[in-house]
Amino acid sequence: MNEITGFTFFSSYYECLKDLNEEDRRDLLDAIVDYIFIDKEPEFTGIKRSIWILMKPNLTTSKNKSKNAKKETKENQKKIKSKSKRNQKEISGLHDKDKEKEKDKDENKEEEIEDEDIIIRSNNNNNKDVFSYFEENFGRTIASIEYEKINQWLEKFDDRMIKRAINECVLNNARVFRYLEGILNNWKSNNLKTENDVIEFEKKFHNHNRGDGSIKEIFDYNWLEDNDE
């Protein structure tokens, strides 16, 4: 059986059939239905054949229209489904782009916070001399040997660099002179000569901790076991 669900019954069919006897009329009506729905064509003779020849072109046209309508309906349904899938993909793609934008914003904000933190720490290096700055932040009087060593470091770095190293000791709760020396030695080994060099170095070090880069590992010093004089 084909996929046709209906057809047009013209008034001309009725005019052709109304004057026939009951048996011939029933045969032609059955032939119309069989031709439309199961593609079976009758083998009539005589008057029934003549009437069939007259009706067949219109029946064929009606049947073809019904088939085409069914086909168009299926194609339209496919197009609608295809369009719906494309729209879903586009919406999903837009959501993914929005997520990527939000992720980039978060990462940029995180980097801005880190940069601000570095700038604030740099601004804390006030105009006091290095030795007074050391005593104030370490909470004790500087020893003579420490005084001499800081003087030696001042030949390699300016006072802002040494103050920054003192800040690092305070931030890490490691007010130990050897820890201070470790920081300065680390900067020297990484060829850091200015405070801007240190800022860039610290940025890279933070990125390294997030897996974004690689730099020389910061010095490892167990200051808790050290008895600093």
C-alpha cells in the first residue's frame, strides 16, 4: 500500500456513475479506491472501460498531488529539524564563546590583582635608609656583620631592591638575615638588576606556579631551623 492518505472525488465522477446499474457502479467505485490506494488498475470492458478511461487522468493527477504533498511535508519536517539543530549548535557555540570570554576576564582580573599587589609592595619601599628600614621591619637592631653585608649588597643593588627583599622576608614571615641574603642571591643568579626586573621576575614566577611558564626555581632555605643572630 502506498502512502496516500486521501484524494479528490470530483462531481464529474458522480455524473458518470449515477446512471449505471448498482453492480457496475460498485465495481467502478472499488476500482477508483484500489487505483488510488494500492495502485491497482482494473481490467474493464464495455461501458465500464469507457467511463474508467474518462476518470483515470483526473484520478492520476489527484494521486500524484497527494504523493507530492506527502513528500513536501516530509522534506519540510527534515528542513525544520535541520534548522533546529543548526540553531542549537549556534546557541551552544555562543554559550561557549561567552564562557571563554568570562574565563579570559577572570584571568585578566587575576593578573591585574597580582600586578597591583606588586606595585603596592613596591610603594611600601619608603624613603628611609636601608639600615633603618631593616631594623623597623625585622624588629631588632642590625648587627655589625649584617651592616657590612648590606653595604656589600648596596654595591650590587640600589636601596629599593634591598628594601623589596626585606619586604619579601616580612611577607613570608621569615625575618632572618640569611633568608634576606637568599632572596638577593636568587635575584643576582637570575641577573635581575633593577626593581622592574624583579617585578617581571615575580610575574613569571606567579605564572610558573599556575603552569604557564618556567623560570629558575626560587632558592630553598629552611629558615625555621636557622638561629639567626
